[in-house]
Amino acid sequence: MQFTQLGRTGLKVSRLCLGTMNFGPQTEESDAHKIMDSAHDNEINFFDTANGYGGADHRGWTEEIIGRWFAGGGGRRERTVLATKVYGDMGAWPNEGKLSALNIRRALDASLKRLQTDYVDLYQFHHVDRLTPWEEIWQAVETAVQQGKLLYSGSSNFAGWHLAQAQEAANRRGYLGLVSEQSLYNLVERSIELEVIPAAQHYGLGIIPWSPLHGGLLGGVIKKSNEGVRRLEGRSAQFVEKNRDKLTAYEELAAELGHEPGDLALAWLLHQPAVTAPIIGPRIQEQLDGALRAVEITLDQATLDKLDEIFPGHKTAPEDYAW
């Protein structure tokens, strides 16, 4: 496994981040534990979760599964850079969601209990809270840092100007602020190249892409649907019909290079300068094994240019649409 720094910090994380959203609703606990064991066996030390994962009827379920795995000992917690998130409503009463100082305090304590640990390495704001001032958010975070309950802060699903807001507020307090941004980013969806990535690079934040295979549609969907392995319905079917020529060209390029389409999509992300670690969310062991291949793939400039031809990206704003 290759390792890199998380943003501008001294923290080293693996180039792949293990996403755990499927643990519980789609992946049984025993299988989830085996996947986490395998991740460590392959030197993936970066795990991502969220307090709300587990489904509407069992929010926190995923953190509980991870916590019981940590409780098994063997250095599991010590060898893991643990990231979780706060924002979504965890109950029906007021102050059980968003980023008020009260909810940050309560939500963090609840996550620590479920995760069976006394600190979180990376505490991420799952969405921007437009009603809570950054002075309040940072005061709550600084208090948690002083208490030893968290080390670093990150964001998720922020716009570029939200990153600027957060960092300038942190700078006024003499505080480190955000060190990462977790965004939707893949070959198909490249909107963050307009402003989020430039802002992240300016402030020294690492980009952690989620949905690197665009819901599996970059994992060989044309071939799978032709072979009857995958049945497309709803929005997925509409997307494939709209982009069939692009997806076909992409899968043909992957075959020409001797790679699986999903491996190529992950490898492309790993070649983007702002990216720290794409989040892989395996439901089964075989999906984790496949993702590991991407780290060993080197793409030359001609291949990167060809991928840009198939799935055009964006220049930095405003040059993308003006001069």
C-alpha cells in the first residue's frame, strides 16, 4: 500500500480509504469484521464512517459494528486512522442534528461510545450548516480537541466558498481548521474541479472522493448489462442510455489497457494531484480485493488525455466559462 499526508498535516493515511456505509444494512457484522481485518492485512489504515450510517431505523449501527471490531483488540484501533461525521438528525427532538455546539458535543460523545474509543482522528462535518456561525462551530471543536476527543477536522459536501468561510474563521482564531474535504468526485462527475478543488488546494485540504465508481456505473456496466449480470432500472438506466457511447468507449479503453473498468476509474482518481484517498465501500471481500489493484496502476499522459476526451472535466472557475 502507498501512503500520503492528509492535506497539510503530518498524518499519514493509505491511498485508499475504507468506506463502511454498507456495514449493517447490506453487509452482516461478521463479514464487515472480515473486510476490516483484510483492509489492515493490506495496509489500509484509513477508515471512514458517519454517526448516521445504519439506516433510518438504526442510526449508529455502523459505528457500533466498528466499535465491536475495535473491542477485539490486537492493535486494531491503534493502527486505524478513524474518520466519522456529524450533521444528520439522530432523533426527532431539536438539537439532535446540524452543527450547533450542543449537538457537536452530544454527537461526538455518542459516536465515541458506539465506536468504543476515546478519540476520533478525523471529525467531519457531513454538510454545511448555514444557520450556525463558524465561531460557534470552531469553539466547540477546539474544546473537544483540548479534551482529547478528536484530533483533526474535515468537511464533506462543501462548496468552495464554504471552505473559504471555514478556513478564514479558523485563521482568525489561530486554529488549524479543516484538513480535508470529502466530495462526490469521479470521471463522470467532475464539478468540484470548478471551485472546490482550487479552494482545497489553496488552503491545504486533502480531497477524499466518495462514489469513485459513480454508483458502480464506472465498473463495467455496459458489459455487465449485456451479459445479464446487472439489470438497470430507474435513474441508472436513464444515465446509461444517455451516456452509452462514452461508457462503451471507456470500457473499450480499459480492455485495451488490460484493466478492469472499476480499477481504471480508481487509478484515475489516484493520479489527480488534489486527491488523498478515494473511498471504497465494499459490500463483499471480492470488491475490496478488486480495489487494491488500482493502487499499482500507473497511467501515462496519453491515457489521461484519452480519459479526458471521453469524460471532459472542468477548468478552474472562472476560466471554465469566461476568460
